[in-house]
Amino acid sequence: MLQEKLQSFINRYDELSDLIISPDVLANIKKMTELSKEQSSIKKIVDAAHEYNQILNDIEDNRALLGDDELGELAKEELKELEARKPILEEEIKILLLPKDPNDDKNIFIELRAGAGGDEAAIFVGDLFGTYMRFAQNQGWKTEIMSTTPSESGGYKEVIFLVKGESVYSKMKFESGVHRVQRVPETESQGRVHTSAITVAVLPEVDDVEIEIKAEDLKIDTMRASGCGGQSVNTTDSAIRITHLPTGLVVTNQDQKSQHKNREKAMKVLKARLYDLQEQERMEKEGAERKEQVGSGDRSARIRTYNYPQGRISDHRINLTLYRLDAVMNDGLLNEIIDPLIADHQAKLMEASGI
């Protein structure tokens, strides 16, 4: 029964409130942080539970007043509002009770890389990067560029940037995969449509506790920074390349003028990649069902097509097609695609969980 399930969350929340102010916990910052995080993670469920209990009580009270000459009409009106709110709240609660991806509240690194299609792919990396930046701004998130590798023809061979904010990973995790673009390049005199592709990886930011890297597992090289076009380029050996020997993962960074800052940013990206590698391996072990639940499928899978001649965006996972390509790209209106993806993901989770 829903009420019983909710009561267990209320009980745990109250228990945590007492524990947090106990002398033992007050003297242990790590334990206090841990318990505060747990309390914070169930607060929305507890708030919804209190509202749900209140609605059930109010429905009962108003039904008892229906036969009253003076208050009957008022009770009837209130009952109508309460009974309309009840199923809506029940659906909200079902979503809150779904198994939570432990990474959902984390900040993320987004890595964009040009794939098949040469210059056109690099130009589209720049276009999608701009869309992601506008979407982040719309959400009130903060962004920080970690590294860029410009291409000679405009655009980028690779862009890596950090996005910070509330529930960033939960909204952006569905962007991982191959994004295909179909359009007529500016250099195409015959007006033929070219198809190119880029890959997007969304990696949760991790702290030192979650991923430990041994100094002896790293090979760190310093190089002279290089750039293209009229870009201001360092003449010092400030560029950094870090190789993680056990996995062969390589991260380079040359965007900052100081070697220290380049190394710091490269290490952050390396940690995120190592954590992602561990997560991918764990999901492989747990099987396809778990992979579907957390919403991070095969990175090599084609997830979306951007067709410029038709002004169309199609997301192939949920058969969603929007003829609003320019508005979505130029104004960062990605919620028009992301919201239906989240709803589909939640529906699958509900089915799998039997909620």
C-alpha cells in the first residue's frame, strides 16, 4: 500500500533528524555529511508523503460533511479539488519512488568529437557545442571549457567542457551516442546533401573518494602548445599529456597558459573517464536490463539525426520527430527532446519495478 511505503520514508527522515544533532555525529564531519546527504535525497518524497496524507485526511473529513446543511456545498467543492489533485500527486510520488541513478545529481563533462564526414563533422561539433551552451544557460547551469582542438576549416575536432548545476547528469545523460547531421556544405556547388557524424560522451564528474589514481600508474609528458589560425598560442612547454598506463587512457590539455592548470584540468577529465570505464564494465556484468534502466546505452549507437534541408530533428530511441531544427539549435531548446526521453525512461523503469 502506497501510504505504508511512504510512512517508512517519513520515519527514516525523522530518525535522521535526530541522528544529525546527536553528539557522536556532530563530532564526526564525514558521518554528518553522509547522513545529511541521505536526508536531503529523501526530502522530496517526505514532502509529497505529508501532502498525500493531508489530502487523504481532508477527503475523509469533507465526505463526512456532505450531508451537512450549512457546510455540504463547501465540502462538495473542496472534495472535487482534492480528488482531482490525488491521482496527479500519486503519479508524482511513483516517479519519486523509482530507483535512482547514483550519478543523477552530479556535474558532468561533455565530450564532443568529430567522426565521419571530415570538415562538416568538425563544423557540426561547433554547432552542437553552441546549442549545449545555450541550453545550459537556459537551465541556469554554469559551464567551463576544459579543452578544445580546433579544426583548420572552422569548428572543432574535439571539445570537452564541464557543466555544473542541479541534476545535470539526470537531464544530459541521454545525449551520449552518435549524432548524425545531414546538410549541404557551404563548399558544395552541386547542392548535394552530405551526411556526417559526431560522437557525444556525457561523463559524471567524480571526487577523489570515488576514484583513486596511483602516481605510479601515470605517465605525464609536457609539450609545446600548438594552435591554428590566428589563435594565441603559448610558446612555453605548458601543454600536458597524461597517460593512464593500466588502461591506456590518454588525456591532453593545452588551453590554459599555465602547466599547472592544464595538468589540473586533464586530471579531472581522466578521473571522469576512469569512473565511466568502471561504470561501463559494471553494467556489462549486470547485463542489458540494468543498462536500459540507467539510460546509458551503447555509445556507438546512432541516437539522433539533424536534417537541415527538412528542418527536422529525429530521436531514434523514442521515434520522436520535430520540425523545429533551427529553433532547437539556435535557442538551445533541447528540453523539447530531453523531456520526452526522460518520460520514456521513467515509464520503462515503472514497468520494470512494478510500481
